[in-house]
Amino acid sequence: MSDDKITKKISSNNDDPQWMSVHEVSDYLHIKEASIYRWLREKHIPAYKIGRYWRFDKREINKWIKSGKAAGIDSFEDPED
């Protein structure tokens, strides 16, 4: 099963997590996937490793952005990219 197919099953219940893949978070935040992986390595972004895949709860990403913690990251893009 592909990475994107795993995340397609998103519950309509607001209490359930709305899981997103690295690709989906990258699209949602309009940044490169390399930046997401860098933030994961540096533990800057809220995420869960489920098996071999990273997953992000959309609600937690929104809270993270609203809290201002996302603004504390040096750069939204890798200088090497």
C-alpha cells in the first residue's frame, strides 16, 4: 500500500486525528519535503512514527503554527535546496 493511500482514510469525527504524510504536510505548509525531514531530525515539528512512516495530526500542526513555535525555526527551507 502506498504512503498516500494510507493517509486517505481520514475520519470525519473532529475528535479523531486527521493523519497526514510528509508529502501532505509539505503541500499544506507550502514547503519542501526536505525541510520537513530536517525538522523531524531536529525535533521541531510534532509528528509520530508509525511503522516506517512519519505521520502528522493536522490539528497538532495547526496548534504548532498558532503557538508561534513554527516561527522559531531558523528557516523554512534548507539553504542547500
